[in-house]
Amino acid sequence: MKNKYNLKELQEKLEKCRNMKLEDVTLDDVDELSSIKIDRRKSSNERILDFLTKVKNPYIFKVNGRLVRMRFSENGPTTDECLTNMLENLYR
């Protein structure tokens, strides 16, 4: 599974996107969340990797044309848990 994903590239993308300010992002810079298609038959880890590969910015995206920023607290659920939960709810 991981062989088809460039994990180093994904890690660099996450780091770059995590530090972006919402003020520096335009609607054209991000994806409409409903337009991202993820195969529900894949494992949760593979769905997360697919999502991270397909989106321009996994932390900032559009929902119904509005910018949404996703943040994670240091003491809360992990990024993995949050993304898994979001994808499971979105792609049921």
C-alpha cells in the first residue's frame, strides 16, 4: 500500500500546509471538499493517504464555497483519528 505513495513528499506537503495562514489563501488555492472522491472500500489508512495526495491543502478547503480551516489541539485526538473520523463521516 505505502509503495504507491511518496510519504516523504506527503510529509513535506503537510508541514508546508500546516503553517499556511488563512489570510494568504484564496478560494482558487483550495479544493471543494465535496469534489474529492475517495474509494470507500480502502482501509482507513489508505483513504487518508488518498485524501492527502488528492487535496491541494489538507488543512484548508472549501465547503459549499466557504473557506474552512482544520486545526488539531495538542491534547486532543491525533491528526490520524480526526482525518479518519472526517473521512468516515463524509464518505459513508
